[in-house]
Amino acid sequence: MRHLMRAGPDSCRELAEAIARSTDASHVSLHGSGKAALASVLRDVVRGRAGDVLVPAYTCWSVPAAVVSAGLRVRTVDVDPDSLDFDQASLDRVNSEGLVAVVGAHLFARSCDMQRVVDRFGGNVAVIEDAAQAWPERINTGAHATVLSFARGKPLPLGGGGAILRRGTSIPSASTTRPGGWIRAAELVATDIMARPLWYRIPSAIPWLGIGTTEYDPGFDRTRKFHDWQGALGTDLLASLGELSQARSRAAARIGQAASSCQGWRLPAPALGEGPIRCPVLAPSRLERDRVIKELRRLGVSASPMYPGTILDIPAIAPHLANPAERAPGARTLADRLLTLPVYPGLREQDLQRICSAFVEAANARASA
């Protein structure tokens, strides 16, 4: 609450300056959401041209929503379920004709080799780093821009908002900030207070909090503002970003060790990387994944499949796909078998013990059945 009390007209400017210092960015603009920031970058890139934007076939549905909002087509490329990066062979086969931009998206932690993407598509194709799930220690100098999200559960969780980071030439779009936003502040406080495993059923049962939901909405409000109190909160949290990341890493290591001890379950490569926002685990099958998620939720653990499906599975996106016949087997493996577990910094020792024990018990139940 102290952030609401001391927020003022300089709060957002101070946050933007602090982010610039932290990431070595020359320009930082704040926006009402991460997808609004991405759509703004894309509109700047195309400047009225038509074309395709290459995106991972498995990523947050906000990414294709931003592409469609910017008036562009979505072209998917497969994802490696072990590295959570672009599948190298699929990336090598991409034809750059008609391509105006590539979005390299990190999953859970730093998973996308941005330099490889820049080397592959540099020149007439703009490369954008989607760092919504991985705080950039230093932005990639070859990328057109880096986009951040400040939604719940992100590296810098401010209850919403986003940012565009860039070096060199400034971005035409200015920060969109204003006072207010009390409802968003109340949502953040409520989910933070009730995030304990034993209490998870409470916030997850409140529809307007949107816990665990993923929507594809290209008609989202691009005029939504970033609020002064978020600037004040963000400046404070930024100072402890390293500690928050280390806490998530420790939790991921504990949970990952427990998960990998279960027969048939395995961890993608970045699962125990620096500060993952969730701990990803691959199940032996979709049926087994769904069974374990159901059991964990019954026990109050916020297990999640992350996204409902691949980008190709979004029903309303078909008219906007450049390659609807793409198969993307790696992305479909993630959609079918991925399970994620909470690693937020507020987890206590007893919380971690409960999550690990619940997972091991649920995952091993099949073997004894």
C-alpha cells in the first residue's frame, strides 16, 4: 500500500530510467500491457506495409494477438521441446520472402538464442525480443527492440503493464501513463496474499482475477495506461530483482529435482536456469499430465499446462495464419505434455516441501495403480 501513497507524476519516469540503467537500454517507454508494447513495436517496424511476423508455434497467445492487432499475418515456426527455443532445422528452412519481423520469445527463463536469430534474419527483417518471461541483463544490440511484460508472475510483477526497450534510435511511441488503476492494484494485492499453496483454491475460483487463464484477444485495449503506483512499485522491486531471481532459481531447483526423480518425467534444459517464472516439466503423455494437474490442484498446488494449445490451435486465428498447414510437432509435444509448477519468491520452506511431496505422490500414483 505504501506504493499507492507515495506514487506521483515522476514515478513512471523514475522506473523507466531505472530499467534503462539495468539493461543498458537507451530508450524505455511504458505501456498498459506487454501485448500493447509489442503491437506498438510492430506498427513501428512495418510503417503501413503488409507482411508476415514469424513467431514460435508454442508461446503466449498474447504474441499472435499483438501481431493481428498490428494488421499483420502470423507465421509459425516449430519449437524444440527440450531447449524451449526455436527448432533449429525448422528455423533454417524459413523463407524470408514476405517476412517483415521475427519475434524471439523466451519461455520461463532465457531460452531463445537471440544472437542466432539476429544472425539468421538481420537486414530487412526486424528482430524483436519478447522478454516477458526473462529479464534481460543487457538488451541485444542487434534486435530492433526488446519487449517486457509486468503482469502477475513475471520477473518484475506489477499487476500489468509492459515496456519497450531499445538502443540507438528512439521509438516514436511515448510512454502511456496516468494516475489511478486502483482495481488493478487490488487484484495484485489479492493474488499475492492468497498465493500460498493451501489458499490457492480461493483466488483461482474468482473469475475476474483471471488466474491460470490464457486468452487470444486481438481486439485488446491498446489505450490502456501504465499507472503511477506501478512505477513506484517497479522502482522498489527492481532494486531486489537479483534476490527475486535467485529465490525462484532455488525453488525451481528443489521442485525440478523432485519432478525428475519420477519415472517418465523430464525437465527441459532451461528448467533450472536463472530465475524461471514457472518450473516446466514434461510428462510421459497428455493423459498423465492432465491427471497429475487435476490431483495437484485438488491439493491446492497451482499446477498448470501453461497454454491451452499451440498457436495453430487457436480457433479464431485461422484467417490470419500465413502457414496454416504447418505441423509443428515440437510445439504440439509441449501443448500435450507440459506441466508447470510455481516458483514465486514468496514460497516458504514448508510450501516447497508440500509442492514437491504432492508432485511425487501424484506422479508416482500411476506406477502403483
